[in-house]
Amino acid sequence: METIENIQAELKKTLSEKRYMHSVGTMKMAKILANKYNVNENIAMLTGLAHDMGKEIPLEKAEEYIKENKINIDEIEKQNPSLLHAKIGACMSKKYGFTEQMQNAIKYHTTGNPEMDDLAKIIYVADKTEENRKYDEVEEIRELAIKNIDEALLAILDHDIQKNIKKKVLIHPDGILLRNKLLLKLTCNSKKA
């Protein structure tokens, strides 16, 4: 597997400065969350750093990459091309020796997925709460991420779903399914307490 330094060097060549800084911020937050939730720190940092490697590929090239690599995309992803970078990045990460678990964490970081494991949750939350992110609830969600990753994930999903409803854009069903799974889990846990 590639080192953090090698991936950083590659990303510096392929990403804008802003996107690169976001990737480094995601890596830093992934490290914090990995230590909190007993996930391999190096794996989380590598995955966080690489999560947006497919983000700035022009749409035409992204569509070619999808065809060449036989990446399955659904109708909502076709209608909202900004979601494509997650599956493209997951596929690209294979060349760095990323495991299937790491690839899935990259693949799920835009839409969420009810099958997310702890690494995928960490990357999703780190992406939305890294130090360069600025939105109304970000400080509260950062604090929540340290206390309970599932509650932070739910807060991010709620924020993003509300934002997408206001924009009148499609919402990927994987995020809704994940939200429902989290609500059921958190409700059951609160009843047991």
C-alpha cells in the first residue's frame, strides 16, 4: 500500500489547492476519529486523504472512466454527476493498494450507505467536519463526532437532506436508508438506557 507522502504528492499534482487542503483536513479529522473509535489510524488517514481523488475530473472524462472501468451507477447518480466522484475515487484507489473496506469508505462518502462500517462512518463524518468546513452546525457536529459517531452521522444526514429538499434536488435513497437504520439503532439504544 502507498504511503501518505506518496499520495499527498500525487494529489498535489491533480487537485486544486482548495480541494487538496480539504483532503488533508479530512485526513486529520479521520485520524482523530480513528483514535476515538479504535480504527487503524494509518488506514483512516490514507482513506481520508484519498477520498476526493476523483472529485475534479471533468464530467466528460469521468463518464469515460466510468465506462472503461465498468462502474455501476444508478439513475440518481446519472442525474447528479457531483456524486460520481465517490465511485470513481474508490476505483482509482485500487492502484494504491487500498483494501475493499477502504474503497467502500470512499464510495460511500457522498451518499452514505446502510452497510457502512466504522471506517466508512469515520470518512463520511471527517469529510463533513474537517477544519476547513464552514456551515452553521459544523462546530456542534464536530463535538458530537467525538461523543457518538452515529449521532454525528445522523446530524449530517439531516442537515444535508434538509439542504437538498430546499434546493429541490434528488436525494439518494442510500442516505435515507442509512438515516432510518441509524434512527432505529439510536432509538433502541435509548430505550435500553
